[in-house]
Amino acid sequence: MNNDKSLEDLRPQRGVSEESLQRFTEFLGAVTLQTYPEVESIVHTSITREQLQRVIQRFALSLNAEILDVGCGQGPALDALREMGLRATGISINEEDLSVCRGKGHDVRNMDQSFLEFPPASFDLVWARHCVEHSIMPFFTLSGFKRVLKPRGHLYLEVPAPGTACRHEENLNHYSVLTKNSWRSLLLRSGFTVEAEDTVGLATPAGPDEYYIFLCAVNEKAHRDFRKEESHETLFLSLSDSQNTGWGVCARNLRREFEQNVVVVDLVATPPAARSTNVPGPLLTAIGDRNLVPVTAYRGSPTFGYTFVENTLGDHAPENSRIYERIFCGSSWCRDRLDEAGIHNVDVLIQGVDTTLFRPATPRPDDGMFIMFSGGKLEYRKGQDLVLKALRILQERYNNIVLINAWRNVWPETMKVMKVSPHITFDLQGDTWSDQMEHLYRLNGIDGRRVLTLDLMAHESLPQLYGRTDLALFPNRCEGGTNLVMMEYMACGRPVIATNFSGHQDIVNENNALLLNHLTPCRLFQAEKMIADWREPSIDELVAQVEFAYHHRDALRELGLRGAADMQQFTWSNTAEKALAVMGLAEKSYGTDRA
């Protein structure tokens, strides 16, 4: 560690004496003596390789990418990157580790992670796995990472969680074992946007252990604006912290985009210590049911709501609507339902697509198979019973049609309505989700050997899945939003068959999708009162559209590309911009009635 040179770069214009700098230099020297070699571990090498694949796919790194491996240890990441054909430079302050890496032929330097001696904008990716917890000043360290990254560069940060059985905060040279919220805040302040985050659990001899993962992008605006003394613009959020739901995807992306413009306080991720439910500023909250009740008791000054209501509105909806300054509706259809009920303080706020993740895939090779996809949690509203009925017919006519489905539903109660389906016999039996689905296929005369049943999947792995399919089926009876799964699938350049009703109509048209237009009323009642007014697609039309796609592959590809082009306008940045404008936190660039 070249402390003298690095400290000269740190020297302030005023306020720190030569004596203080000398004490700091001596302290750093003592800390350096507490390092130890990082012997390779099978478990950690496996995690490293898995996460590198994820990062390379997520950030679309080219073979020319410049990568910095911080705290490279004895080279597990450097080995994997070289096997992938990528160049990387490693740094460490442990000479034993450096010697092992040099013996493997890697480019490594003796350098402290907090005092990087590279020119600004040198790297496309900084890989920082299990190293920043060793920093005595993580804010400064992360800011240094940002300095050496290119304007469109990315950071992979993985750190141990506090309070686990492994008691990382007590390790000899662990100085910064922080909460997830603390890391997120430091990343924002250091000039990064957190694009995705995860928690990895491990079983160890000491007991359960956890690590936090953050996938970050350089964000100049966040770096400039993390101090909001000038404007004091703060937005409180009460949306969702779930990982595998549409609400969760929506909340993460909106929060990321909001953080580029205002200070965000996430009341779900970090509940305030005070018992008061009144927050001192504007609040955007999810609306949980057909009576327009907020999902939490928090109230802002003012309160804005976000709803994707699909059922008919409840009797108390008009009264509860007065809680909100404005109500954002997930589709034009949803807005119209509120308007019909006399609720007029509404705006349409269509969800976005992460177009850096969901982008046109390469054409699928001609392997003689025709692979269909169907997604969304298994429930009557989403029409998977129609998919199964159509599949049985198609399997009798074609021996090369395969269905991949991602229907995992973690709320069993919502699946029970499927029993009213006129198209299938619905009964779930088995210990696992796969067992239950296999039972459902057999019960309805479907060849399960030509169906691939998926469990819950990481969001960033979906583009790869979509790229392996030819067509997606969305015969949904109703969507209060615009069907985020469908939008993301279309953004990958793959065509869809979709019901031309409800929220779908903001997205699909005859130019970018195969439409299901032959619809009949589908109404649900509870205690003799209608609770849903949806539409029933035609099985015959669904089968006919699949057969058209099957026999017209070239036209199908063109349709998919037109859909992908249309999805470019639906970005999370645009969604956040409109929301902020309506809430008075950004300059309005269009009228509030624009869908």
C-alpha cells in the first residue's frame, strides 16, 4: 500500500494538520498488518462464477471490457473471467495472494482498495466481492470505485450481513459490517444507482449466514444530488419489498428512478422508529383492494395512491378515494372504472420496462420445436385454464409443440377461483409445485412430457428464458395494469397472443401482437353481488392464432420486432418522470390526463 502518495492526493486545503496526517498514515500501516491470505474455497468459487455470469449478462459486457477485481484473493474471479475471454486487473495488499495470482499469469497490483492509483474512467466494471467490509472508510472507498469507472460503468458489491451466526462484525479485519439500508445509502451518496439487490443465504458450521449483493450503475445525477439542502425535496414510499411479484419489480424500479431526482424514504424497507403514521412530505402508497384502502396506515402531506384494481369497486371506494390527492391507475381501463364510480382525481401511470435488461434476443435456432411461454401467477383472471385447454387441442394436432410455464403462485387462496373454469378440472395434489402441476396436467389429458414447469425465477434471468421461446400466450380475462410480464416479453422481441381487453389495450394492437377479439362477458358474483366484470376469450380463436403463428414463422419474427420497438417508449424513467410531475416534484412535460 503506497500510503504516502495516496495521502498527498487526499490532503485537504485546510483543517487537517501534518501531525494528523502522520497519525493517519501510521494507523493505516497498523491496519495493513491485520490482512491474511484468501485461500480459495469451493463454495465461494462457485458463488463467484455464478454471480459473474449474472453480471456479464445483466450489463452486456463485451470482450473488450476493462474489469477491476478488488481484493482479488488468490484469483477465483480472475480465473473465471479469463476463461470467459475477458481481461481483468486484480488488486490486493496481501503479498501471498498476489504471488499466487502472478504464478497463474494474472495482471495484479499491490494496491489498497481505498487508494486506487488508476486514472479516472479506467474501467467498465468494478468487481468488489467480500472486500469493502475490510475498509475503515467505506464511503471514501466506494467513491474511489466510482472515480475509476467509466460514465456508463457498473459496480458489483457483495458484503456480509451483520447479526448472522458467523458474527462477521467480530472478525479481526472486518471494520464495516453494515445493514443493507446503510450500504444502499452509501452507494447512492457515492454516485451509484442500485439497479438490483439480493440476499444470499448459506448454511455454515456456525449456522445460517447471509451476504448482501448490489448491482450498481454510475449515476452522475445521484452523485450530485445526494445532498438536497438546496431543494429539500423528499418523497416517502410505501409500495412493496417483495422479490418475485409485479408489485416488487415496480417498487424497485420506481425507487431507483426517483432516487435520481429526489431524496427517497422507503417506509417499507426502513420503517421509522416513531409510532406516528403521518410523514412530513408527499407519500406514494400502494392501494391494496377494491375499496381503495392503502396497504399501510401511513399518510403524507399529501398522499398519492397507486392502484391496479381489477374487480368492481367496493361500496367504500368513493369515500376512501378522498384520502388521496391523486390516484395513479395502472391502465386507461383502470382509470375508466374509477371515473365511472365518480372518482375523478385520477391519472394513468403505466409501468415501465427495464430496456437494458429486456432487449431483443437473437433469433432462436430452427430445432424443429415450437416453444410457447405462459407466465403470471396461476389464477382464473390470468386465463391459464384457457392455455391448458388450447394446449390439449394443439398436442393432439402437433407433436413438436412445447409449453414452458412460469405460473408459481405463493398465495393458494387466489387459485381457488380456478374451480369455476368451464375448460379444465382444477385440483392440486402433491408436495411440490412441480408435483401439483403434473397432477393438473394428467387430470386434463395433457402430455406432461411436453410441458416444462418452472418455479420462481430471479427477475434478471427471464430474458434468457424468453429468448428460448417462439411465442407467449396471454389470454387474460382482465388486467388492471398493463401486464408487466407481457411487456417485458415483448421487449425481448418475441411475439404475443393477447386478449384485446382491459389494460392490455394500452400496449397491444394489430400491428404488434396477435389479438384475441372474440370476447364474451365473464362475471363473478359474491353474495349475489357482482365483484368482477371481465371478458372471456374464445378457445377456438386462441387455437387459431397459435396455428397461424406456427405456420408463419417469418411473419411472427417481424411481429416480435415491432413489439420490441413499441416497448422502447415504456421506460421506468418515463414512468417516474410523469409521477414526479404529477406530485409536484419535477417540471411537468405533459398533461396529467396523458396515458
